[in-house]
Amino acid sequence: MSVEDTMEAYFHAIAAALDGATARGERYAATFDGEDTDFVRLNQGKVRQPGSVSQRYLTLRLVQDRRHAEHRQSLTGDLAIDTASAVAALSALRSAVTDAHDDPHLLLPASVQSSATHRGGDLPPAADVVDRILDAAHGSDLVGLYAAGPVFRGFADSSGQRNWHSTTTFNLQFSLYHRADKAVKSGYAGFRWDDAAFAARMHDARERLALVAQPARSLSPGKYRVYLAPSAVDEIAGLLGWGAFSGRALATQQSALSRMGSDGGERLDPRVSFREDTANGVAPSFQAEGFTRPSMIPLVEKGVLVGSLVSPRTAREFGLDANGANSHESPESFAMDAGDLAAADALAALDDGLMIGNLHYLNYSDRNACRITGMTRFATFRVQHGRIVAPADVLRFDDSIYRLFGANLEALTVERELLLASETYGCRQMSSSELPGALIREMAFTL
Amino acid sequence: MPLDSALPALDVDADFWSLRFVEEASDDHVVRKNVALPLTTSLDRGVMASVYADGGYGYAATGDTSPDGLKRVLQRARDWAKVTARHAIADSQALPRPAPQGRYASPAGIAATAALSHKQWFDLLMAESQSAGDDPRLVDWEVSCEVVRTTQRLVTSGGGDVVQHYRFLMPSVSVTAHADGDTIVRTLNGYRGICQQGGEEILARFGFAGSTRRVADEALELLAAPNCPSGTMDVLLAPDQMVLQIHESIGHPLELDRILGDERNFAGTSFVTADMFGSYRYGSELLNITFDPTRGEELASYAFDDDGTRAEKMHLIRAGVLERPLGGAISQQRAGLPGVANARACSWNRPPIDRMANLNLEPGTSTFDGMVSAIELGVYMQTNCSWSIDDSRNKFQFGCERGRMIRNGKLAEVIKRPNYRGVSASFWRSLAHVGNADTLEVLGTPYCGKGEPSQVIRVGHASPACVFTGVDVFGGEA
């Protein structure tokens, strides 16, 4: 059996033990998340920290009538030990539930919808990959992280629902530095390592580094015409993902897009459409409480807010339909419609302005007005007459989404990039975004 | 898990090895709009092995702390050290091989593990929630407290053995008010800005009882308040904004691993360079910044860091001049600079890196009233709600929940959405007054993110209120 199959069988064996330990009138729901990851941290074209992390977690919820409680615990990987500790956790939850308040916002799945997705990878040993990366980077100041291995997610409940999602992937995120903060950012991720594909990424990064190595220009604050590459748009999408599409945040007027929620409210450009596109992403098709996700959820359609991400709790509290969102109600497979500008023509269309490869550290300067601030980072260039003339020193922007993707949006690119999440807080994230580049008539820079 | 018992015999073909065990239990109690959310508890146990061999370094982590599991994880770490030795950025044969001995416990010690039962917590939080009032403009509010108990044990091949017990308490109050198309969120010192080690005495220290009504009243007051004006003026920053200012524009730029370049692909680099230590004027002569792991109640106090270096109070900036970076033993060796005991990992599944721990601004001599009276035109800003800074930690923009105009030396009307921006390299030189100990608060954040792979860690900040002159201030969207 593959490691994915072995892990699925292990989780199902724990679930079977929980089935047997559940008393009459009780329901349990269990989620499993784990990974076996090789992490190799790189700096100055050398290895800073190489290591491996093997982790498994079980999150168990026990429900009696309208009372419930939840416990998350690490597992050892030994089935006998982990089965015993899962059953013990169920018992401990029993006493916690006895003291619990009734929960008027509890919503459980109404039907059993099992599923299984396995997507195995073909990965060389991590140490071999590191040799190849560092050989290719020879002579360069390369810094970054290689993360690779299988990632597992599972769900089981006392109704017999079983869901499984496992993938084996690699994700190399790297930068090549010229000096100080002058660098280019790149990455290579997927299911099968391909030396030729990696060489092409490295070649592209080296070419861009040559541009970054030119004397930089320090630009005055003001309004500039800009082209945002998909990775820069991704930073903006990431900030919006922080509650803007949350059903609960919209219902309580806390969403940054709340002003789009009323008749006569704010609108984006009609070419702007956002969706949660589970069918074309890499996130599981089920969430932590066992609700399954539709293949696609429209969020903004032709500039109009038409939907939101609704968790089971929000659905019950505000009388909405649950649509498979996790409790934080953030996109996991975010997608934006393409436009009609060929990416190859972006510089010519920009003509005079800034080509921004990456943005950094975004936050709201006025959430209520969806006004955001952040920095340019990595490869940002001054463009004149459709040609790159110099790298630009970092600039701070402060502007409204309603302007940037409303009246000031000039074009979106035909091509979209699928950006696999590289976040590793706690675990390797299974999310993605698919985004075009954006040509914007005017963006306000303040510092 | 062998947190306080003998380990099995371990025979590792290596120059040095260590095992770092972590057990962390947490209980999260939340009441939202007078509805108790389900109790959420967790128990996380695991071990990280670190090995030096053949000049290389490697780590491996697992939840399997059985004798066989320990042998396997050490073997895996040793394999990494050997196979990557030829690429290693630092020769591990030159790195320190600590053998620390000692114990640490939070002020509440091990005894306070269940000072309040879950039911008592929910009763307390429900009473707070119900005190928010019934104004229809209050559209959302949440009262919560997370209690975390952590035990760490570090064992090293040279006979080192350190056990440290922590108890963290993190209460929070947040209220949202909405009317006429405007939404205001007001909190008690920010989201989990109140976070300390110890027992339930922490609640009284911050006036938690009765705070929800106070926070709700301020949210409603802000709804009716005018926008913060724009212009160049003085700012008086409350401790719950100062902690963010210290964190982002002193703490991160002084991290030695950023200066050495480790973070450049993710969190960023630093405008501070190695040659600045000992001479660079970071701020005015009033600026004194310490790394202080000895203040018992502060969130990141400890006796040893996760590499086994004994933790002591050190000045990083003295009278405005940069003295030493935030760098642990390995970074110190790489950079040839002195540092502090700040090699820290968020848990068993991440390796130690240079982190802030307790990073404090030492109090001065100014009274609060004296600082207000010294300002002709300015804004008193409370409670951070927005933060953004460039990847060199220089150009920043921060926003606060609440402001009050200061005119002719007197506090005036409440204003909403006060923001300001500046540049770290020059901002601290405009530090004109540092509040005395009466204005100091011991706060922090449990959510400092950094690293590849990434880690969220707890850091403490103690600061008095401070005055800065000639700051670029502005408000929300007109």
C-alpha cells in the first residue's frame, strides 16, 4: 500500500473504534490532519536548516442533543496507542458536554456524503533535490524553502460518513538576491519534480535578477499607473480572504466588502468576478464538520457581490445556507476571471508607470471603506514607453479596492496563474488561487 | 512522554545531539453575543531531535516519543546532518554544545492548572457578555479566555537537562458597533493583547470584570466621533499601541537571522546591518530597549532558550545607541556578534530560530499629564488595529482603534480611525517623552509570525506611553 492508503486505513481504524465507543444519543465527528514533510531551509546558496516533520492530529467533537465540545490532540502514529487515546478523549468530552450550554447555532450535516481523493506524487529524495537546486543556483545568493511530502486530511462521523483527501507534493519557494532588498522571487511547485521545468524557472529568475541589478530609482509618493502581476494580485486576494467574503462578517457589517452588500452600494468593475472554485483548486471537497463543498461558489459576479462563504454555525445563526466553508470562512480555492489583455502586451499597455511583481504586508487602513495599505516588494520596475528602465525602491500604497478594481481598473490579463499556497504555519496549507494580472490606471502611493 | 523521567539509553553517531520535548494543553472558552461557543481543548505532544555530525546540522520531529521513536528521530536528524554537511551554511563543529541544567516555572507554577473550572469560566464570560447592553447598534461582541499550560524539556548529549513549566492566560473582549453605514470595532487592549504568564490574578490586573460594558460604550462613542484629521503633529501613543511600534520597528529589524539573510524569502530582511552595532543612533537619548526574560508575569519569560542558552536581561539599545542584536547562540557564532538567549521554537515540530521574547521599552520620568501638557497639537492614540511595514522594517503605517485630540496641552474630543506613518530609521529619533512606570503596561501578542517553515510564537512587550513629534497623521476614508 502507498503511504496515503496506509494513512487512510489507520484513520478509518481509529474511526471504527470511535463508532464502537459512542453511546446511544451521542454523535461524534472526527477530523484528521497529518503530514510527513521534508523541510530544507536555504540561504546564500547553502543549507541553513534541513529537517523532517512527521505529525498527525485528531480533532474530535462529541454532540449530545444541542450540547457539544471539541478536543484536538496529537497522535503518535502507533494505531493501538492512538486508538486508545482517541477513545479516552471521547470519554473526557462526555463530561465536558455534561457541563456545556445548549448551543442554538449547532448545525450538523443532514446527509452522509463520503468521498476519497488520492493524488500521489513522484518526488526524488529531498537531499537529491537540494543538490540539484544548489547546483543550479551556483554563484547566486539563493534563499528559500523546499517543502515536500504527503499531506493528509480526513473526516469521519458516527453517521458513517468518511472523507479522505491526500496529496503528495513539493513546493520550492525561493528568491535570488542582488543586494540589500533588491531581489527576484520565484517558485516551483507540483506533484512531479521535473529538472527541465525547474531549470526554466531558474533561468527566468536569473534574467529578471539582471534587471534588478541595474541602478534603482527612488520614486516620490504620488499616483502611478501600475501593472500588478498575478502574484501581487494574490496578496490583495489574501487580504480580502481575511473576512471580506465571510458570511458572518457580512451579516454583522464587519466585512471589508460590507458596502457592496446593499442595493445602491459599492460596485467593482463589471469585468471583476471572484469565486470559490473548489473544482479547480487543491483544497479538500469537505470541511472540518463534514459538510461538503459545491464545485463553485460565486462571490462577486460582474462587479456585484452575489455570495459569501457560510459555515454551518453562521448558517444556523443568520438563517443562511451553509456552503462548506470552514469556521473562519476564508476562501481556499479562490479564483478571479480572466480579462482580454495578453500578458505579453502588459508592459506596452502600461506604457508609463510601475510594473509590480509582488506586494508585501497588506492590511486595512480603513476596513469599512475597503481601503488597504501595503508595500511593493522584490521585482518592481519603473516602466517608460513600455520598457523597463530601472528597478524601483520600495513604495507604500494606500488605496481603496473600490477604486483599484472599480473605476481605475483598465484591464485584466487573458492568462491566469495557478498559485499553490506555500504557507507552513502549523502545517502545510492545502489552498490555491488562480488569478490574472491587473492593469490599473492609477494607484496611490504615500511613502 | 518523558517530561520528567529518565530517558532510554541513546547511542547516536554524532558530535552533539539534543532532544526537545514539548507538551502543551489549552482550553479555549468563548461567549459570543451571550451564546457560549463549545468548549475547545487541545493536547499536543511531541519531540524534536537536533544533531551535529560531520560539520552538518539536521533536525527531525515526531509525535512518537516512545524509546524506538526517539531512536528513529535522532537517526533521521543525523542523516540530514551528514547528507547536507557539504552544503551547510555554518560548520556545526564550531557551534556551541550546551549542557544546561535548570528549572523554570511561571508565577502560578504548576499548581494553578485548574484554578477555574470550565463551568466557572463560562459563567464569568457569560456575565461579562450580558453586561454589553442592549443598544441595537451593537451588532456583535465576543468575550473569551484561553488558558494554556506548557511543559518543555531539553536534554542534550553532554548531560544538559532543563525542564520549564508555563501557564499562560489570554483574556479578550471585542465589541462591534454599526450605524449609518459605519462599523467600529473596539477591544480591550487589542485582540489578545492581554497575555501574561500566571493565574487568574491577571484578570484583575487589567480590570477584566466590567470591561465589556466599558468597551461597548467606547465603540458607540466612536461611531459618533469625527474622523482623525490629517497633518503633521505630535502623537502620544498608549502602551497598547507602543507594543506594536516596538515589535515591528525595533524587534523585527534587530533579529539577527534577518540581518544574516535567513528570512529574506519570507518575512524579510532588515535595514539594520551588522556594522551598526555599537555606534548607530537608533533613537533619541530617551530610548532604552531591553531583552528581559526575567519579568515573571510577562508572556515570554523563561530561564533557558530552546538551544539551551541561559536567559538574562540585556540592553539592546541604550540611550538611543544600538548595542546588540536579537540573536541566539548559532546566529552569534555565524555573525561574530554578541546576542541574547532568543533561539525559540513555537512547538516540537519547528526548529528554533531568532525570535523576540520579552522586548521592553524601559520607563522614563514623564507623567501622563505632563506628556499631554507638552503637546500643542497632537493625537493620543490607543490600541493597535492595523499594521504594515516594509520587508526591511523601515517604512511603516499603523492604525489605532481610538484617538483623542490634544490641543494646547489638554485632551479634547474623541476621534476615530487615527493612523500614522513613518520610517523606523528616523521615527525613534523623534521620541520626545517617555512615560514613567505609572504609565507602563505589560502586554504582548501570542501571534508573532515568522520563519520557513513558519512559526507563530508568543512575545511579551512592556512599555510606557510615549510622545513622538512631527508625525504624519491621517484618518479614514473621507
